[in-house]
Amino acid sequence: MPNRSSRLARLACALAMFGLLAGPAPAADNYPAQTIKIVVPFVAGGGVDVVARIVAPRLSEVLGQTVVIENRGGAGGALGATAVAQSPPDGYTLLLGTGSTHGTNSSVYARIPYDPVRDFEPIALLSTSPLVLVAYPAVAAKSASELIALAKAKPGELHFGSYGTGSINHLAGELFNGMAGIQTNHVPYRGSAPMLTDLIAGRIQYAFDGVSTSLGYVQAGTVRLLGVAGTTRSPIHPDSPTINESALPGFDTTVWFGLFAPAGTPKTIVDLLNAKANAALKAPGVKESLNKLGIEAAGGGPQILAGRVKNEMQKWIAIVRDKNIRVEP
């Protein structure tokens, strides 16, 4: 018979094995137990950053945990998106993704180090807003249809700006040209601010810009609003018709922002974050703060955001191919 010491050894081994099976509860059960970081893959001060800083404090309140913003810009949002895709899937590093990180980048960049679908778990669609068509005030056009007529009368003479080659407003400009049958020249910039500076100075004639970033200039009269690029009128510009209704039926370039987690994040965490993100969007002051900037709160389940990603990725394939738009990393 085995001696007493060997029986004790086997008992200790069994207890140790049981301890492994019934040890500390998974991290998901205690989530969130530490600070949550939302990576904004663009520089501070832009539309993505503004939405993040409106929503994050309310998300912190409903989660009962600190939520911080980290700006990590570069490569059309690809640097920040890549960093989150490579982070542990524990719910503590999230991404505020956009139609660039999860749409246009996969078409215009020759290579990106992440997959917009495979490498992320959609959490919630936070906001939507249309781009707007703005022009240098001295341009002989007061509407989208008049701009089209002017471009047809002066083929190749007008210039439009963008945030950079392959950016959402570059593609919007190319879509506009294609649907209108006009020829104008693309001038890329490093973001909205330098583009608007040249637009105000008359060095370019028109551009598509975010409704929030252009708002102050439109109100000051330093740029002229010609039309809204969404399918419905903007609450902040109710008297300005959409390009869809006034000039080009079917034209739609809407900007959206959504919250993503790295792939493999437990469903319990994704579901919790979705519920809390929806609650944050309904918190007092959030909708009002967004609406003042012409941005609409969204919400809904993870599948809503997943659908946006799918549609955005498919939308730009043809225009990118036809215009041979390609960006080398």
C-alpha cells in the first residue's frame, strides 16, 4: 500500500489541479477593473477627437471607471487602428474607428497592417454626419448645380481640396466629379485646417469638409455652403438642400464614427460596452452637444456598426479603381 507521504502528495496534486480549474474568475467577470483607453487615430481637435471627448466622460460615468483618450494619428488612421488591433483583447484598449479606418483605407492603401473586419469586434455606432460642399465666396456659384455648370463651362480650371490623397473628402470629390461629368483638379493637404486656409484665400475653389470643422467658417461667411452631402438635410443647416435633392440624385457621403475592440474580446465585454455606449449617447447633454456641431448621435447593436463597415468598404472600390487612387505606406 502506498505510504502516507505518497497519499498526501497525490492529494496535494489533485487540489492543485482543482485550484487551476476553480481559480480566480476570468477578467471578463470583473470588467471593468481598470482605466479604459480609447484610441483616436487622428490628431487632436478634429471631428473624431471632438466626438470622443463628448462621449468619453459619459461612458466613464455609466461604466463606473475612468475612460481616457489617446490621440495616435498618421496614415489615414491606420497607425492608431493597427495599435488597437494588436492590443490584448481584454476591453481596456478600444478604437474610435471611422469610414477611413474601416472603409476607404482598405481600398486606397497598397498595404495596411490590419484587417478592418477580421481584426476587430464592432461595439457600437456612435455618430453620423454628412460632409458639406463649401466654396470660396468669390466663386460664381451659390449651389451645387451652379458649381457643376461652372465646371462644365471651364473644364480643368477649377481645383478642389482634400485632407490628403485617398481621404474621404478626396473620394467624395471624385464621386461628385464622376456623377456630374465634370473635370476638376485635386489638391491634397494634410488635414482640414490647411485645406480651409487655402480655400478661404481662394487658392482652391471648393472642397468637401466635415460639417463641424467648417461650421464656424460658414457662419462667418469666409466660405460659402453650396450643399449637404448626406441623403437628408442637416439639422444645423436646415435651409441648405442636399446635393442629392438639388443636383445629383443618389449622391451621399456621410461620415460615421464607431467604437471597436480588438478581435477576440469576450462577448460579455462587447455586450456590456455596447449597452453602456448606448446609455452614454442618451445621457443628458450628449445629443445636444453633438447636434450643435451638426453631428447626430447613433447607437444600436454591434451589427449596426458591422453593417456600416461592410457598406463603406464596398462603396469606394469602383471609384478608387476608376481613378487609380493608390497610396503607398
